[in-house]
Amino acid sequence: MIRHWSLALLLFAASVQAADFKTPVLLTSGGQSADPQMIKTLLTRENIPFTYEPLATSAMLAGQGALIIVLGGSSKGLGAAKVSAEQETARITELLKSAAEQKITVLAVHVGGKNRRGALSDEFNKLGANMADEIVVVVGGDDDGLFKGIAESRKVPYSSAAKIADLGGILRAKFAPAQPTQE
Amino acid sequence: MKLRAAIFAVGVLSLAIYTGLGFRASQVDEPLYPSPSLSKIVRLSEYDSRLRGTRADTDVYEFGEPDGGATILVLGGTHCDEPASYIAAYLLLENIEMERGRMLIVPRTNRSAMSHKTIGEAHPPTFDIPLPNGVRPFRMGSRYTNPLDQWPDPEVFVHSPSGQELSGADSRNLNRSYPGAANGNFTGQIAFAITELVKQEHVDLVIDLHEASPEYPVINAIVAHERAMDCASMAVLDLQLEGLEFALEPSPANFRGLSHRELGDHTLTHATLMESANVSQGRLRGKTNADLVVSGLDSMYVRAAKINMTRVPYDEKGIPLKVRVGRHIAGFHKLISAFSQLNPDRAAAFTGIPTYDELQQHDLGIYLDPHDHP
């Protein structure tokens, strides 16, 4: 029985294609929360070249190596950006479809924990996770396994981080692989 | 008959004297002991002369000199029933040594609110913080300006200049009154003076210290105006690296009157606000007394946390005052560090302020001992 499970796990792992991340990165929001600010700070600290536009559209994808979409809705953020939930959904859909057509890798990130779950957030969470090439979630945001379930059903890589600060290492590994040292 | 009347008169007179003395005591500022690096103390009325001689005319403590470093403003006691707010400000002004830049600290931003308590809240008049040799009493005030200074409340408070409508009591809420107006009500004049202070002193970074009940959605958080977002997000990440969970919240653009929104919009400063979790403000709390303020331990909140009614982790340890002050002090360290990294030409540097871990290890009293300030 254990052997069967191991085999199934190996087959699943083999079927999950590791996403190929290139720079520069277009960083955007999926729900207009303040969470992308944290990723912006991490990208800056890791010296990963990026452009941040919370309301990015497909027109901004030209010349980009990857797209990071930070998921989680904020009614205050939507209000401040003067967009409705429907308009935000339409923008995200258009952006992610265009990224797929242009073969630009999409990393969906959820950092807001339980506060970025619920009816409003999950509309954007499901949309982004269902169109991303890889999903990273900070612990607390996936207690019910929503993101993990989507990743497994779509056979895309999924990982979790204990804290937002830990995402720095994950981003570094994906976007700024270590250069060979000169000895 | 005459004897009974005399006893009654003596009783009434004693009660009048007792309550009168209590009232008089509530009008006197508790003593503070600024650190030796104090440059000067000015009154808030320097920035709006209409406050001169009123209960709102409060002290502005200045440390350091204009030397090219950042000018930072710390606001404590905007709401005087949020003790971690003003105790953190007291701790800063009694210990800070500026090495570069200027630190302006207003520990009783709404001094009028410190002169009374909110009816129906059952808050204690004072609470004690243990010192190495004894205790030091601190006053507890109200969220609102004293009605003796501003009365009556309108049915609806219309914020100026936005026209936003709030409940009448919020006309005495300083953190709904920014940016204030020269011809505004009493609380609006305090807000106006603070806004003028920020403008005239070219304040680079404002840190407004607050507390909120554990069931409030914006809690254990740094709220930042758009201009301060980079600085605040760096600070939040640094705090997380040290094991302190803080959320980053954007200043709502369409909720007017708040310090981070209005000071950010009406001045060039980087406006931030911090919130810690205080059960003595909570709607779910049980017995309210001085011990609750200091220990932060309430059995009703332990039960509430078990059924997910709180927005912060809460257990039998409570959230003591030293933890709440420690979080404000930790945020203070990280916000200034982040601002200095982002603006190296305007960097600020200071010593004398404990870290979060040092505060938990040594307790508050070590840093609030008047005997260390001869």
C-alpha cells in the first residue's frame, strides 16, 4: 500500500512541471490589497528587477520575463483604486490570459493569511490560482487547502512559507539563481 | 433634627470636597522626566495661538538639533484610553538620546481627553506600573475631548473639509478631525495645530500610536499613507524577521479625518499609525479595573479567542501592557530604520531605547523610573 502511495507521489511530482521564471518581473495585485507592497519590498531587497503596477493590463507585459500576481481582495483597496470587483476580475482575466498566450510565467502569491480569504478575496484567489504556473502561499492563507487543491488538480507547483519574510529566499531562488563564484 | 441636618451637611460637604479634589487632580498633568538630550519644550499653542491657556495646550518635547537628519514626530495620547500609546511616548521621551536628526514627541496629544473618562466605560482613574523600588501611577483618560471644553455634541459630525458624516460624539475625536481648521471646533483646532506643527517643522515621518480592541479588524498593524508605504512595508518585514507579527494596512483614501490620511494628503510627511491590542477597550471584556489595563488578561477574551471572535491570538497569558508598549517601541525602531535606509541623506539615529526583547526581559519600570532622572 505504502509502495503504491509512493509511486503515486512520484508520478505526481514528475507530472508537475517546474515553472521557468525570468526577469524583469511585472508585479501586480489581484484584488487591490496592500499585500503587493510586501512583495515589492522583498523584490527590491533581493535586487530582482521589477515594475509594480497594481492595475497592470496586458499592455504592460511586453518585455517582461514573468508576472507575479499577489492575490487577496480588499474592499478599501478596490474603493481607493476606484474599481469594482467585477472590473478587477475582468482585468485579472485579461492580464493572465495574455500572459499565457505570450508564454510569460505567472507566479500567484497569497500572503494575507485568513484576512485575505472569504467571499470577496476568494473570487480573486480562485481566478489567479487557476491561471498561474506556480502558487506560493504564506501559512494561514490555505488552512482549508483551497490553493493546494487547485495546484494539485492543475498539476502546477505549490509551496508554502511560514512568514512573508521567508518569501525573500523563495523569490531569490526563482528569479536570481546563484551565480558561479570566482575562486 | 438639627443634629441630623448637621450630619447630613457634613456628609454632603465631605463628598463635595472628595470629588472636588479628585476633579482638581485630574486637571494636573502627571510629571514626566525627559532624557538629558532634551533640546527644548514648546507648547502646541506655538502652532495655533487659540489653544493658549486651554486644556488642549500640550507640551511638545524636542530632542536633537536640526543637523540634516530626519525630523520625526511621535504622537501619543491621541486617545487617552489607549495606555500603550502614551506610555510608549513617555518611555521614548524619558530615555532617548538623539545622535542624528530631531525627535519631536507629543505624549498627550489630546490633553483635554486626559482630564476625564468616558462615561459608561468603567475605566480606572489610574493604574500602576511597578518600578524597581515601588510603583509609578499613570492616569487613564478618554477617547474624546472633555465635554467641558467642547459641548454639546451635534447629532451628526460633519468633517471639514470633506463633508463626511460621522456620529456626533466623533466631533470630539481627534483622530477623526484632521487636518483641522482655523475656524473649527475645539478638537479641530488641536488637529489644526498638529498639522501646522508637521508643516512648520518639516516633519519627515509621523508615528501616531494607538490601541484597539482585540476584535477590531485593524489590529497589530501599521497603517500607512501611500507616501509611507515603502517605509512601512520594510518595517513590517523587519518586524516579522524578529518574530513580531504586524499587518500592513493602507490608509483608506475615502475615510477622512484620520491622521495618516490627512497629514499624508495635506503635508509632505510620511504618515503612519500603529495599533496594538488592548482588552480594556474591548466590547467583550468582563471586570474592568487597573489590573486589566496592565495585565491585559481577561477570561472573557480567552473564551472569545477559542471561538475565533478575536483578530489576534489571545490566551491565558493575556496581552500585557509591556507587550503592547514593546510592540510600539519595536515598530518605532523599524520605521525609523526603514525611513533612514530609503532616505540615507535624511537618516536619523538614536540610542537609549530598548528593543522589544529587552523590554520583555527587564519590564517597563526599569525604563520609567523617575529616580534615574534626577
